[in-house]
Amino acid sequence: YGFTGFLDSGKTTFIKDTLEDPDFSADGLSTLILMIEEGEEELSASFLEEHDAAMEVFNSVTELTNEKIQELVDYYNPGQIIIEFNGMEPITELVTRPDLPECVAFAQILTTIDATTFGLYVANMRSLVYEQCRFSDLVVFNRCDETSRKSFLRGNVKAINTQAQIVYEDIYGNVNQLMEDDLPFDFDAEVIEIKDEDYGLWYMDCAENPAKYDEKKICLKGMYCEEIPHLEQTIILGRQAMVCCEDDTSMISLTVTGVRKSEVKIGDWLT
């Protein structure tokens, strides 16, 4: 299990809560914790002993070579391994390493994010945010309050990783399903007009709640970016969106049916 997130985002607390969950330890498996970042919250020797866990501390993820991992597995013979990653280091190489020892495989990647500082990281260190979220199965936004905007939090994560499950917690650690922000378009209009700058918000909302848009009429502008040869009246329409940085944009697109393909060409902007 990999735990990612920036310093003081709650990773160690999340690990402690996980180890204390009876469902997680139901099989009585011993746990090896590989700690690559030490924050304010610590795992004491008594806590480790109580939960049948051992811990090894590393300065960098680069120290976790295949040989080192195999050595640790041979020595501790753990039933499960937890890695707490350093939020300022990339995790891609280890998570995607094709030749990990046969005895280990990533079961789940979990990311903790402090909702109160997320905007600063997005604005100034977007590439690191991308690295923390791109492989996540679960993203936990903690310390949410009445100023936390769900569309901003969710939209930035979903732009990086559409498959991630997202949970919101308040300052007390209680799950807090934030109220939806008002969308920047009139959802009840006969024709929903999507402005260019609102395309991303509409796309994320539509992708997460497709049934909500059944039978709705929507007007938007996008680029004819790909042909579907075997369908005479269907094209792929989309827009480029910045996912990590200016040099890393991705096309977010949808199929549009009922197009006179003889009258348009790839690269055209269509409404």
C-alpha cells in the first residue's frame, strides 16, 4: 500500500487509523512500514509492537531498490507492506517498476491532501500535485471547512486521474460530503450554454453524473479532433486541458453524432 501526499497532509495519521481498523488487520498479518518522510505525527515503538508492525526509515525513494526490497521481505517476512512516500519526490518509477520482486505488488495507492493548502500547491507546484495523484485509487481531502469548494478540489484531481475515488473529511476527521458548488451555467435553461472557460467544469460534472444530463440540450464549442471512420455521422470533439504543466496537456473529448462529415475537417472549431 502506498500513501502519498505533501508534508503534514495527514499521511501518518491515516496510516495509524488504517492499522487500527480491525478490518484491515483481520487476517492477523504482520506489517512492514517503509517510511520515506517523517512529519510531526510519529509511529511510536509501543504502537508498532501493539499492531505487529516493524518500520524502516529511508532518506529517499531511490534507496528502495529491488535488492533492498527483497532483503527487507526476507528479513521481516511481512504479510503486507505500507510505504509512506515523500511528497516532494516522484513516485512513478517505483509504482510502475516492471521488475519488482515477485513477492510484492501494489494493492492500492492512497493520497491525503490538506484542503486548506491545496490551492497553493496547485498554483505553484502543479507538477508535484500531478505526481501525488496520478496513480491514486483513493484521495482524501481532509480539514475541509465551509470555505472548501468541492468543484475546485474534485476538478483538479479528476483532471489528473479520472478513476480516483474522492472522500472529504472535516477538521475532526468526520466524512463530510460537501455541498455542490453552483455550476457556472444555467442547468435549467432550455439550452445549456457552456462558455469556453467553463468547458472543463461542465465536462467533469457530466462525466461524474451522466444521467443528470439525459435529454438535456447543450451548446458548446470544441475542436474536431478525431474521425471515427466506420461511423458516417459521428466525430470526436474536444478541447486541450492542462493536466500537469503547460508542456503536459491532454485532450478531454466526447463523441458527437449527427454531423455532416463532408462539410467539416479535422482541426475545425465547431459549435
